[in-house]
Amino acid sequence: MQPKAPNDHRKDGRAPEWAGARRLLADAAPPDGVEAALLQAFARRHAKQPWYRRWTLEALAPWAGIGAAGFALALALAGGLRAPPPQAPVAAADGFLALAPADRIAAAVNPHLRRADLPRQELVRMGIPIAADAPDELVHAELLVAATGEPLAVRLAVN
Amino acid sequence: MRTMLPMLPITALALVLAAPAVQAEERAPLVVADFESSEVMLLRVNATTRCREDCVVRGMPYSAQRVYESVQVLADGNRIVNRSSEQLYRDADGRTRVESDWLGQALVQIQDPVQGMSYRLQPSAKTGLSMAMGAPAPSPRNAPPPSMSPVAGMAAEGLAPALASATVSADGLRSTRPLGTRQMEGETVEGTLQTTTIPAGKAGNTQPIVTTAEVWRSRALKLDLYTRVIDPRSGERVTRLENLRRGTPSPSLFTVPGDYTVREIKRR
């Protein structure tokens, strides 16, 4: 690399004092070991970091967000794939008592839930086998009713 | 906090994407209980009552067959007719036993206010469930109504015939009128007819819907002997007692046979 001419400051925009200092030190040599010490210090300050130390919070944040979005998407898709259709009955510990055959429940279009307090005797008349020694006592019932009004399933709790 | 800011829009996106899964939970599918779970639910209903002593009928033992009949006439003239029956027993101590069919199996329900136990038995498998009888857990929602003293109850019972005149609800949609007395199954029964009217337009109906419930009750046995409900939406349902016999049934009917395996369900 060719040294620049002393009047190069017009081209590189540096101050005239810079060119003067260069002329003064053009033939000077640094003390022994200074250059090596400077190079070592530079190397320590700008040492190559392992890959995992190069990740800062700022760098991680967008990627973490993208990861969360991807996970949520996977969750939603997996949920959609795994969830049974709304009408499909499955066994569970605390569920409804079917009042209609499974195929009719499955075929019911737009069933809706109705809550009512019904006398025990009325529930017995509906075919639900419970004791009606207190016939007028109210039992809280959650009834799944088809659009046609047919009761499909019931869940009971004493008030 | 500053480093979290770039995540906010992406987190919002994640929530939007996750929303369908949350909604799927909200419109959870119908969960039908398995046989044992539904039995536990029904046992709990049987064993949980706040009308424990007041509703025990002592000194009036009987046995009878209760018959259910329903007739539904479809728009094309077709008819759906169902008939079922169950056997009823009550002893002098107020224990009751109901034998019926449920989901294709024989079912026996025993309510024993003397021992304070409720049972649901499956004779075909010689198994069953039991639960101690008790009142529902207190909560603001199920606060018990003010109870009537035994003396007041007797007075109300005595005044009932005098009060059994036609009544009409304030809104005019429900009326009750007495039907007098008659003999059924060797018992004197008193009848009432309750008429309920659903005004036009209330349920999308162009004309009023009128339902009637005719009930014939034995005051001595504290038992309905005949009920006929007519609802144009669901048809006609009749419940009646047949082969009514006064007298104490065999005590063995109110105990669990020794060779049954009965599991006690603890009250929650």
C-alpha cells in the first residue's frame, strides 16, 4: 500500500495537523513490543465469542415471538385435528346422562343447553330413575335439547 | 421491559392464532358419562335431600305397579307409543324400594331413612352403590325454604279440601280446578286439573298452546294414583298405579342381599 502524499488531506478531508504529524513520524519506529501489546489487547477486546454468547436479548426477542406464534399455530392446528366433533359423545367422569340414542345425539343439529329446576316427580316421568319420595323437591337439571325440542341428555344436581 | 417491546405484536398474533383452541374448549363437546359415573350422579341425587323427615311416610305401607304410557302423534298421523312399568314398595318405617329397568338392566333403588342410606343396586351383576343420606351443602343458591312446623302441616292438610276451589294465577295463564273425589284401586282419591296456557307468540306459536295436567291423589297414602299430562308439543303421558295393595312388604326387600358387592360412595 502506497503512503498518501502530504497534501492528500484535501482528498480525505482530514485536518492539516494530521498530515504534519504523519510527516514528523514517518520514519519513527515504535518501542519494542508496543505493537505486539496493542495487537494482543485488541484481540482480547474483540475476541471471537462462542455462538451462544452472541445472542443478546434484543436479538432473541423477535425470534422468541416468532417461535411463540409458531407454537400457538401448531397448538391450534393440533387442537383442531384432535378435538372430536361437537356432537361426538365421549366417556368422562362427570358428564351428561344420555336420554336419546347416541346416533340421534350425534345427528342433532344445533343443540342447546337449558337449565331448569324441576320437581323430582317430573324427572321420573321423563324416565330418569331417581327417588321421588319428596316428589315436589326441585332438582337442578341441565338439559341438552335438540332444535326440535327433544331432550338429548341431562345432568342433575340437588339444589 | 424494553427488550420485550418487539415481542408484543408477535405475542398478540400468537394469541389470535391460539384463539380457535380456546373457543373449542368453550364449545366443549357433549360429554356423556359412562354407566358408573351416571349411577354415582343419580345416587347422589337420591341421597341428597333437604326433605328427609318431612317426606318420610310412616305407617302407610303398600306395594303397587306404576305404569307409564306415552303417546305422541306426529304431523303425518304416525304415532309413537311407549310403555314401561316399575314396582313400588314402602314399609311401615317409610323405607321405599323401586324396581325398574334402566339401560337394559334391572335396577333397584332403596331409600332407607331409618339407617340413613341410599342404594342403587344392579341385581344382574349383584353389585351396587350406596351413599349416606344428607342435606345438600349449604350455599346462598340452595338456602332451604322456611320449614313448616308439623302442627302447621297438619292444619294445612286439614284445610286443603276447603281450599281446593278453582284458582287462577295473577297472569291468567295457569288455573287449577278440583275434579272431586272418586275411587281408584280401592282408595279414595281427589282430583285436580291444572291448565297452563302459553300465549301466542311466546314460543313462536301462532296460537296459544294449552297444556293440562290431571292428577288423582290419595291423601291417606300420600300418593298420586293417576296422572295424565297432555301437551300438544309432546303428546299425552299417563302414569297410573295398578295392583295397589296395602300391607307391609317383606322386610328383605329393604335390605341389600348378603351376596351383593356394594361400594359406598362418600358424600362430597
